[in-house]
Amino acid sequence: MRRSMLFMPGNNSGMLLNADALGADSVILDLEDAVSPQEKDSARILVRNALKYLGYKGCEVIIRINSIDTDFWKKDLDEIIPMKPDMIMPPKVSSGMDIKVIENYMGEVERRHGIEKKISLIPLIETALGVENAFEIASSSKRIKAIFLGGEDLTADLRCKRTKQGDEIFYSRGRMVMAARAAGIDVYDTPFTDVEDEEGLRLDAEFAKGLGFTGKACISPRHVQSVNEVFSPTLEEIEYATEVMEIIQVAKEQGKGAISLRGKMIDAPIVERARQTLEAAKALGGAF
Amino acid sequence: MNKVVKSIKEAITLCGLKDGMRISFHHHLRNGDHVINMVMEEIANMGYRDLTVNASSVFDIHAPLITHIKNNVVTGLEVNYMGAAVGREVSSGIMQKPVDFRSHGGRPSDIENGKTPIDIAFIAAPSSDNMGNCSGKYGKSACGSLGYAFVDAMNAKKVVVITDNLVEYPLYDFSIQETYVDYVVCVDKIGDPTGIVSGTTKITRDPVGLMMASYATKVIQSSGLLKDGFSFQTGAGGASLAVAKYLKDIMLKENIKGSFGMGGITSYLVDMLEAGCFETLMDVQCFDLRAVQSIRDNPRHREVTASHYASPSAKSAIVDNLDVVILGATQIDTDFNVNVHTDSNGFIMGGSGGHSDTAAGAKLTMIVAPLTRARLSIVVDKVLCVSTPGNTVDVLVTQRGIAVNPRRGDLKERLLASGLPVVDIHDLKRIADGITGVPKEVKLGSKTVANVIYRDGTVIDKIKNTL
């Protein structure tokens, strides 16, 4: 289960060394914004070697490559794909065509290295065009397992100020969740950027969960625990879900079409949510 | 009567210093201390030789000792801790006689028992009156507690107080009383305040440090010891401070009223006292300005002597009533023996301080350290120096898992029940070696440069010279 995705700069060997020990479900080793153009090649080599020698058994590994309008993205894939990371995160994806371009080259590199498994994609959507094309992007390839909203670049593109409250990305958040769920994939919220504001982080994460996001990215390891907590089912939710499944079983045995629990009718959506809650609880195995 | 003499030189002469004597110093002025250097320079100029310096600790600022050693002014050195500057030279073999390392509890015990009788104690005092009633709480060089100096004052044949703040008699809030003091010297400056205490001690921002602190806090919670009457000691390292902060939050949330905090006192323990987490702080040494202010102003913040803190021969000592202590390590081996004396190349850069005393006394002794440091595993097959024996260490907390001493099966069960990532210490070593590779064995010479004297008086290890 992927609740938190922690960004780690690809040019910092100390941070790469401990990336998988910080409690995040996924780490995003960044070759893009965290790395200056002069350091692109060294970061690429460092991340490649980190994947090769460190193994990252503790969590899923995602590599954020450079965008397709740069000279770097193909070199990134050339170095990284042979190391078979769990996922590639292309940034500034604005259309299904962008995905096709990336997917074609990924296939080429995979064939070159005899890699049979198709490496997954989690496109970073952070332009106005990308948000408007979110469903097209989300459904453009079987490699895509989730989409991820980037609030900082998006607000620059929208020519508005990025605020803690986040009213300016409200539409985009809703649109992203709708697109992802319609395509049957997961969806991740933009990171909360004030490292010191624990309370603000929790409120922002709870809001995103309320909208339907699967999880949230973090730019600081200090945010990981709160994000994990918010996107984990609570004990009350697990108890309720267990009761729902039990009463549904009873209803089936008694041949009843409708049944109520705690004074509320239990219908198909409630059962589905209960199933999802228990599935998440099982996946976490008590680690929340 | 007036005990004030005009110079350190006059005090030395009046005390009757002779070649071969043992003189003592405390380390409350830490890396800002000028007193050891001033006194030793005078002694060297006066032509004395073959002295034994018994100092509770020496820091890098005391590097001039190296010259005194090379010139045979100092031929014996007895410390509880030694910074890397002097340590490196000692490791290279500049002394004929090995250094004797004791613990903070072992030193006062051996002075009181007459094993290391002090001829002259030179006591740096941030404030003193003309009769030698002195304190660390006041003055421009204030350091707070004078805990380590009591044993010197009470047992040395001659006692010289050296101050830079001579006050009217009587200094009412004295720590060490005049009855022990022979002479008082007033100098311009006993130290540099920036090296004595730090302005603030800060919690680490390093995510690995915070991760370890979070695990350490959960270990304490799961141990069953965090309840009313809880007692706790931690150091001034960033991760240790984070544990203090996390514990404070939990104790306040769960309304747990602890008994005492011990140390090495920092602002974070002062915060815990003021928030009502502890009844009292037992302070053998202050680490920052808040602690100095607190020991001066808050009657619940008590100065305690090194003997009271940790002496193994005292009828009882505070360490024996400690629930939890958090300690560091430069190396820990798969038998849980801990090295805090030497670095991974075998050079002396530390010492037990209160490490082995608190480990022996506390109900839960926890080592908190990153699994790898500077491309080396901190978990090794055999430590280069046993500072604290493994049978007094209960848990190792790293960012990649928590190893429990097999002697503490009860604790392991509790941690597992709490869902903590308990890992066999051999597996931690394997994980670390997988990341760093297995380093070549460090080759050391055959000359003993230091004896590590455990608190019970036995030599638990001999540190060999580096090559």
C-alpha cells in the first residue's frame, strides 16, 4: 500500500543511503528539480548506483526523470531502466501523447536490456493543460498505475499564488481524483511545502483524503508519519467495516435484501467502502 | 584572615608542589577552560617535572598538555574523557606510562578510597569569595553545577580556587564551602563562555536522527517504565534531545508525573521540569545557558556531586535509581559491548564519562546510533575498545531496526508486541556490511597507551598505540 511518497534529491548520497529507512511507503529519487543542470549526469550515476547496490528493500522506489522537453530524459531512462525501479515519474505531462513518447522509449530501453517486465509509470501532472487532459493521460497506457498532482508548477502556470489553504488548486484536485478513479487507478496529492507546520500538514492531508486521494507526496521526512497516519484506516473505521461485512453475511444467510447497522441502511457502496477499508488494513498489517 | 594570593605561581609555591605529585582539575568549563592551561604553563615555567594530572576530562582546548607531556612535565594522566586533539597524540604513544581512564563514578570513588590521592586540586570557580566559598552559578564564566569538583575539594591535601569573579564574603549560595579551601586566586578570565556552555542546544533536523529518536521513544513507552515516578537521563546530542521532547509530549498528554531527570542537563530537561514532567533535576553538569539559569533560580533543580551521581563505592548513588538512560556509541559489537573511547581507526577521541556508570545502574540502557557512520558500520564483530560491557546494555536503536540484548527476552517480547522493528544484532551488522562493505581490520601496535578502568576497579580493556 502506497500512502506516502517521499522526495529525495538524487544528488545527495547521504540521503540516498537512508532513503528507505524513513518510514515512507515509496521514495521518489529525484533527477529533476532537485538537481541543477550541471549536476544532472552525476546525480544520474549516483541514483543508478544507489539502485544497484542499496537494494531499497524497505520501500517502493520511484525515479522522477527530467521532462521530455529537455535533453536529459532519455539519458535518465538509459541509466535507470536497467536497474528496474518500481516506477518512473515523468514530470510536466500534459497529454496522452507525452505518455506515448515516453512509453515508446521505455520499451526500447527495456528491449535493449532484455527486461521483460514493463516498468510502471506515475505521471506528474502540473500544467493547466495536463489537468484538463487528466483522464486522457490516466487512461493512455497500461503502465500507468497512478497520477500525481504537482501544485507548485501548476499555480505558476495558472498565474496565481500558491497558498496553504489551497483554494486555487481545489478544482484541479477534484478533476485529478475524478480522472484517476474513472480510469481505475490511484491518485496522489501535491506535497505540503511548509516543513515546520505539522498542524497545517495534517489538515491538508485530511482534506486531500476527504476528496478521494490515495495518498500524498512529502518533501520532508518529517511529514511522512503524519501522512501515513492520515491515509491509514482508523481503528474505528476498521471496526465499522468489520461489522458491515459481518452483518452483510448475516443478511445473505437470512435471505434479506436490505439490512441496517447502527440505524443506517447498508447498501452496496457502503459494503464496497468497507471492503476497501479492510483491504487497506490487511495490506498495512498493523503498521499504522 | 584572607586566603587570596596574588598569583597562581604563589599558590603553587604555598601549596608545596613537588616533582612527582598528583594534581587535579575538573572539566565544568569544558572546551572553554583556561585554567588547566594557565596552571600547567606556570608549573612548567617553574621547572617542575614528573607530575600526574588527574582531570575529570580534557578537551581539545587542552592541547598544550601535549607539549608538557613531551617535556616530561606531565608523565601521568588520569581522565574520564579525552578529546581527539590530546587523544590522537596519546594514541601515537607519546607517554611512557599509559593513561588511566575511569568513569565519572569511578574517579570520585578512587579519590575517596585513596587509590588516587590528590596532592593539590586546582578548582576553576566562576564565583568565589575571599575564603573560597565558591559556585558555578554566577559570574561571566558561569557553568552551573560544579558537581565533578566536590570530590577534589573534599579530598585533596591542598585546594586552590581560581576565579575571575571575586565577590564579597560570604558567597551565600556556595557549592563548595570554604572549609576545604587553602588559597584563592583571582585571574582576569578563567575561560571563554562560548566554549563553556552553548547558547542553546538544539534538536537534530536530520531525518535519520529523528527516526531513531522516534524509535527510542517508542521503546521507552513499550518498556513499561514510562509511568508515575519515571526517571531519565539523556545526553546533549541532537537525537537524544529529540527523545526528551517526544517524551515530554507523551508525559504531558498522558499526565505522567516523573520522579527525576539526571544529567548532563540541557534546556529540554529544564522544559520537562518546568512542565511538571519531573519532580526534580539532579544536575552534575550543565550543558547550556538555560540549564545554568535554571539551577540558579529553580530550587527543584539540584546540584549533585559526582559521587552522588555515580560512585560505585558510595552507599547509594543516583544512577542506581535510574529507569532509562540513552547513550551513544562509536562502535557496538554483536555482544553489545560498546566503545566510546576510540574511533574506528583506534585513535582515542572520547571516554566513558558516565556511560558505563549509568549503563550499570539504569533499568533500561539504550544505545542510539546510526547504523552506518562515515561509510562504516557501527555494529562490529568486536569493538576496538570495551568501554561499557555488553551485559549492562539492553537495546541498540538504529534507523534500520532495534536490536535487543538476548539477556532481555522480556523486553524483546514487549517491543515486538508494540509492533516495533526488532532485528537480531547480527542481522543489523549484515545490513550495514551490505551497504558499506566489510572494512579491513585495523592494525594496532603492541604498546598499551591507556587502561580502561571499569567502575569496579578492574581494567576491562587496554588501548594499544596506533601505527
